[in-house]
Amino acid sequence: MRPATSSLATLSRLVRPTHASACVGWSAHAEGVDRLLASFAAVPAEQQVRLAKSTSNLFRERSRARGPGLDTSGLTGVVEVDPATRTAEVQGMCTYETLVDATLAHGLLPLVVPQLKTITLGGAVTGLGIESTSFRHGLPHESVLSMDVLTGTGEVVTAAPDGTAEEQALWRGFPNSYGSLGYAVRLRIELEEVPPFVALRSVRLDDLDAVQDTLARVAETGAHDAERVDAVDAVVFAADESYVVLARWSDEPGPTSDYTGQQVYYRSLQHPSGTTHDRLTIRDYVWRWDTDWFWCSRAFGAQDPRVRRLWPRRWLRSSVFWRLVALDRRFAVADRLERRAGRPPRERVVQDVEVEVGRTADFLRWFLAEVPVEPVWLCPLRLRESSDAPGADRPWPLYPLRPGRTYVNIGFWSTVPATPGDPSACNRAVELAVGRMGGHKSLYSEAFYDEATFAALYGGDHAHRLKTRFDPGSRFPTLYDKAVRRR
């Protein structure tokens, strides 16, 4: 879908970039790579290597880093955008906020844009990202045409689906490796053309099986009630209250809603019955979840109208709430308040899991009965199978989803009262439930698997062979060390 010239002009006015969208160019990129390599060389050979960055979108505790880290300060931008080929050359530490600003200026968008602005492209590829276009375009790593990776040997190695055996092995093995094989330095990605607006339909369903069936049909057909669907996700508030949100890219002019200030997006979805309609700019749709960190801003009182009126708009973003969480972790503020009120501490339950679409309702029934957390986010996905998708006929060994099948990502992010004597009881129960239903869970948060179970789920011997090949000196922690031992 190519926007008409007038639509592209409209889109340019609606981008409202928050970061400079100018591309850094190849010369600056080369300088950034040189600084990265120099910082790697400066780390003693007997010491493991880490990134020198103060922010993260991971929700698992890590051991306190010591010593110098890798200098990625010159690798945070877009190198170039090519509207003719609909591709972009992007540095590994470039945030999606910066990337989207640069591509929307050309009427283009990455095929999958994870929900939070400060997620980096390299992070989404090595750690898996997802969003409402994933039923059409899969996961972010599936639109990577090639990438340069700093491996444990201190070399920058190119990974590509049609390169040498080594390049193909790294390209396939990098997704879900979470830095255990190295860090992406440069990525060449596909883009799609988008119009200025998004038309939304919020369909209320009062039965979890109906939610499951609706997501399955949309993912299979790309339509709902004979209308094209370009993006889809869903929110479950209770067993008898769910909303499937169907998005259609649109050139049609007209008024749009604004959920970047006083209004809260997820609350706008709720209605008594039937279907409601809404419209957003393409940029506001992409970042609809960032303003309130989905719904997690309520933990800080930011959804209370009295507080929200005083809360600066520039502070309504996920990165601010993440910093507040980091402060809470450091000083145990929430646990102290719970103790003062005579209540037990809270267990953080922040997870995303994937199950095949046919087990979605089963998992939700178990979850809603056992875990006092709501709402829950749903997002269907299918691996890319089109003939022009890079490596579409080959699975991704460290997160082995099957081509031709629809999965549903189920995300839940909150806290529950901790079980005395077992502060991880709820998270362990989630792991067991996901396993019973043949699913996987993402590794950005706490994991508790034993090594044998973890290996069976996340690459096993293949992960070991990749590690031996690209990090023979163990300069980076293993995937199990990162995900479970939290190193």
C-alpha cells in the first residue's frame, strides 16, 4: 500500500518527532564501531564483557556490574533510510522511538514495532519483540536482511540468510540469544509503507473461546466481518469481558483521538456490548501503549485524574515508569510500605508467554482463576512464510515456533501477594502451566527452569554449538546464565 503524495504530506505533518530524525551516515557509524571495538579490547581477557548502558527493558535482576563496559554511545542512530527499496540501515542501540521518527518521515514503518519507545532494534532482535502486526509479519528478527554482530572473539561478523554457512548460522541463532553470542552493531531491515491514520474497531466478547476463535480467524484470513485487518491485539479484563482491537491503515482524513495526555488508551476500549470505533494517527497508534506502559502507570497513581492533571505530559512514558521501578527495587519502597501496613511483600509477576492459539482460552481460564492480575494482553503471531521473507522456510532454533501455526502472546505485568517461604511461587506456577500447554515464555523476566528443561525449550545442543563457534572464550555469559542465573 503506497500512500498518495497528499497522504505522505499529511503523514509528515503528523509525525511529531521527539528525536532528531536525521540519519547519522556511514562515517559516523564507522567511528561508533571503532569506539566499540576499542572498548572491547580494553576489557581484560579473563573478564566477561557487558554493555555500558544505564537503561534496560529487562525485568530480571542482574548481578551488579563491575569494571568498564562496551562503549555503544556511537551506535544509537539510523544510518540511512532508502525509500526506493523500503529498507533502513540501523545501528544496534537505536531505540524504536528514533527509528520510527526517521522512517515515518518517508511514509515508512518497520514491519513490527514493539510497544515501548526505548526498546532498541538490537534488543528486539536478540530478545524477541512482538506487536499487533505480528500475525502478518512475524517477529522483528524476521525482517532483518543482514546484520553485523560483535561476537565473543572481538570481531564484527556479518550475519545473513543467504551468506556463508557461518553467516547463516549466526543469523538464525542470534534471535533469543540475549547477548550470549554478542551484540548487534548494524541491522538492515525491511520497511512497509503506511498512510497517516489508523481506524480501530474494539469488539467486546464475553466468552474466552470466542476471543480465541476471533484471533485465530483474523490471523488466518487477515480480515474480520469482510473488512481488512492490518493489525490486531486484545485485552482481557475478566473471563466475561474481553476486547479484540482490529486496526486498519487508512488514508481517510478526519478527527483523531489523543491518548498522550489526560485520556487513558486501554480504558477507551471498554464498552457494554458490540463494537466501538476510534481513529488515531499512525504514530499515536504505534505508541498507544507507551504512554501508560500498557496499564502499569496505575501503580504510580498516574491514572488518577487528580494526579494526572499535575503529571507532566513528557513524563507520561514507559521510560519514566521504568526508572520509578528501578528506584523501588533499589530502596525496597513497596515492600516497606506493605510491611508497615501489616501485609506480606509482593511477588512481581511480569511475563509474556506464547501458546498455540487453540490453547489460549485454556491458559486464560487457568490464569484468571489462579493469578490475581488483570488486565491481560493478547497478541497473535505467525512466522513469516511468504517466498520473499528472508529465511522463511527455516525455524529459529533458540525459540522454536513452528511455521504455519498461529500462536498467541499472553502478557501480564503486575504483582501478587508473596507466598511465605516461596517468594517465586506464582512465577513457578506460570512456568508449569505454560509447559503443560506446550508453550514457551519470553526470557526478559525471571525464569526458574532447571538446566535440562531450559535446554529442551531454548535450543539445547544447538545453543551450545553456537556458543562454541562465536564465543569460544566465554566472553559473554551463556543464555542460561543470563536468563536463569541472572548474570
